[in-house]
Amino acid sequence: MKEIYVGLIGFGTVGTGVVKLLQSSGQLLEKQLGAKLILKKIADLDITTHRDVSVKKSMLTKDAREILDDPEISIVIELMGGYEPARSFILEAMRKKKHIVTANKALLATHGNEIFEAAAEEGVDIGFEASVGGTIPIIKTLKESLVANRIKSIFGILNGTSNYILTKMTDEGKDFGAVLKEAQELGYAEADPTFDIEGIDTAHKLALTLSLSYGKRVKFDDIHIEGISTISQIDIEFARELGYRIKLLAIAIQREDSIEARIHPTMIPFDHLLANVNSNFNAFHIVGDAADSVFLYGQGAGMMPTASAVVGDLIDISRDILKGISRRVPLRSRREDIIEDIRLMPMDDIITNYYFRFSAVDRPGVLSRISGILGENDISIASVIQKGRTQDAYGAVPIVMTTHESKEKNVQKALKEMGEVDIVKGETILIRIEDDKLK
């Protein structure tokens, strides 16, 4: 039976899961592949800490070069994370004609153009299913299953930490800080949760998803990003009264000559499929011109779900090796020689619906003045909620308004004008709404 040798760089949580899966499913994988996968070497700076898996000491090394320089190793799995030295290791491995499997979304989102172009030049494959959506097969779906479609839109919940926090805040009435602490204690959030709660992790995944959906190069910095750290219990309660749940959504929408690409807290109706994706689960709602609506749901992170995606890529590449071929499926859905830069719509030009919560002074004429400023900026009000006369820390009362479709530029201009008058105190809270009934 033919043998295919593999090297693993990074023996952390996911790396441990990959080793466990290769060991526990070895016979199954041999039957599926018709060849034997042999994990020859594991490189990590820490080779002494106990892992929940047993390997021979001779397999462990602190020097990744033992993998990169080994001519017998055909596939390198990079699970160390970060930008460097992961980028350099991947580029060097490809120069030595080794195929790559990685879960490194941050690296591919920021340096993917360089890495994908190098892979094309060297004629090697990169498997990166685990970089977006964990065990959810979103990469293969976009590159292969939906290849006949023009993707009209993608709405996704792509970060389990943020979704867990918003779920707990909604279902149990807890404050953001308390739920974040709980998420950290359970291991759902890092000690420094910035990438998760501020939308950066979601943006890394959206950048890759955009590239695959539209066969374009994506500049990460052009994606609009907002996180969930400003979401409070009062806004969750108002959302519930209006018939919405708040989710951190990644949104991509095909327009005439550009793509909307934005990440922010979003109110969506209770009956929307994504509104019912809770805890640390991820989901994608894709609309294609031929397939229409496609919904993918599953674990977006974790040792074994992510390991499952890594080993899936490992098998795909191994099958091609056995056939003596590579790059059967283009890395970004289209050939590298025809890929162009994507044009992302400026955030100012986005048109959607809005939720505002104003802290307004309690005196006659205030509501009409606020409505007037909105009207002067072509913003049409859909609903108004003013409950009681309980004053907040500013000595003001909350007024909530939702709008019909409005342009982001006009909304920001109106909010700036509100901040310059004495009827509105503190910062106005803005949350965008995706609701077809308001369009």
C-alpha cells in the first residue's frame, strides 16, 4: 500500500486533535484513501507539556526545519497560528514542492494574495477548510458545490465567542461583562478577547469567504468592522419588543459593480434562521442565483470539529497525489491568472435599516426636533418607542426609533447634527437592521 508522509507544525489544541483523529480513524482513512497516511514529524516549541494523545518522542522536534527539509514529507500541516514564522514556513514548504493544509485564517486574510500566488507558481495545493467555520464545509461549498452560481448574498455568524455572549445576554438577561467573564472561564473566549468581540476574527473569515465567492483578491482593511462590546441589555430588550434578536453578522451582498462587505451587530427578525443560531455555533446563509437559499450550520471551532476539517483537506490533497495531479480545483474558485481586485462598496454608500436609541431631555418638542433632523437628512421613521419618564445618568429619557431604508452617509450626518444640539445627551446608539418588511 502506498504511503504518504505528513509533517505537523503546531502541536496545540487543534494539532492535538489532528493527531488524535489520525490515530483513532487510521483504518477508516486508509479505506477511504486507498493509501496509508503517516505522520512522520511534529514540530512545536513546547514538546514537554502533556497532551491528551500519545506519540513517540522521536516524532517530536522543536525545529520546524526537520519537516521543511525532509524530502519524504509531501504535505505540511501548519497549525501554529499567527503571521510569522507561519508565513515563512508555508512559503518555504511550497518552494520545496510540499502541499499545505492550514487553519490560519488571520494569515490567509492578510497575506493570502502572496501565499495563493506562490502556490500557483510552485504548482502545489493549499487546503484551508478549517480556517473558516470550523467543521462547516463552507470552503468546498463555495469552490465546488455552488460553482455554477453567481452569489447574490452571504449572511453569516462566524464567531462562536461573540455568539455565545449575545445568546447569554438575550436568553438570561446578563450584562456583557459578566457573560464575557463566563466565556473566558469556559474556554470560549481568550484572556485577550479583542479579536473575537471586536469583529476582527469574523472579518478574517469574511475576507476569505469573499475571495472564494467572487474569485477576487480582497484587501482586508477595506472591510467595515464593528464589534459587540457596546451592546447593552437595554438594547437587547428593545430589540425583543420590536421582534428582533441581535447577532454579530458578517454580510456580503452583490451590487451592480461592487460588493457590500460589512461586519457589525445586526437586528434580525425572530423567524430568521440565523436568529436561532445560538451558543457557540456558526452558520452561513448563502443565496445563489441558481441554487437560491442554502443554509450551513455547525461547530465553528473546537479541537475535534476543526481537526475534522484539517483531516478532510489532508485526504483531498492525498487523493490528488495518488492520481499524480495537483490544483484540480483552483484555490480561489478561479484561475490565479484571471483573478482581479475586488471592489468593495464604501460604507457611506450602504443602504439599510437602522435602530437608534437617543437619550433625550424630557421636555416638549424634543421628539419633533429629532424627527426633523432625521427628515432633513432623508431618513424616514418606521416606528417610535418612548417608555415612561425614567431618567438615565444624563437626566434624560430613552427614545427608540427604527427607520425605513436609509443611506449610511445620511445617518452619520444626522447623528453628528444630533450631537451638536442640547436635546440629546450622551452617545446615540446605532444598530443596523436587516428586515425585508422594512424595505
